[in-house]
Amino acid sequence: FVKLPETAEATLRLEFHDISDNDVVQGAAQGLIFQQMSDSDADEVVKFVRQLDASNKVTTILVHCQAGISRSTGTAIAIAHGLNLAVMESSLRDKHPHFNNDVRRRVEAAFERA
């Protein structure tokens, strides 16, 4: 777990495996059960980000996963896209090319639904 700074305005905690849609299918064929990011999880991310954005008090959003590589980057890219932060989105894609694309796709779709 990450210890948040005392100045943290709010937190959102979600739990899901770092897997793709294809991994779920392959795992099920082997009798394995994985919890991937759901549409409901993605909707929660968007709701949380929109609330922070509306407050006009938040200048930084910390997105972190267990390894800090794939799920968090996929989520951060989608948040940047959803908030029309093209330069940040491009920078994240360039610096972290191995992000979880299924997580990114789900969160971007949630922004479109919102």
C-alpha cells in the first residue's frame, strides 16, 4: 500500500488483476478466475475524477497499482484523454508504452458514457 500524503483530498481504491480480456478467456479455459477491471470500476474512476475536476482545488492525481506499471498507466492515459490533456496523454504513452490497453479502453469508454 502507498502511504498518501496528509494533504490528500480524496482516495478511490479499486482491486482487479492486471489482465486483458484475452487473459480472462485463457484463464477460464484452465479453471482460473481473474478479476479484471469492470465497466463499473471504470465508471467509478470517471465519477471520482469528475468530482475532483469540479472542485478546482486539485492539481495532481496520483494513480498507482501494485506494480505501478500497467494498470496505473492505462488508467492515467485514459484520465488524460478524458480531461482533454493531449500533451500529458502523449507523454504517458511515450514514457510507458507497456500499459494495460484494456484498462485504458474501459476508462475512456466510461468518460464517453458520462
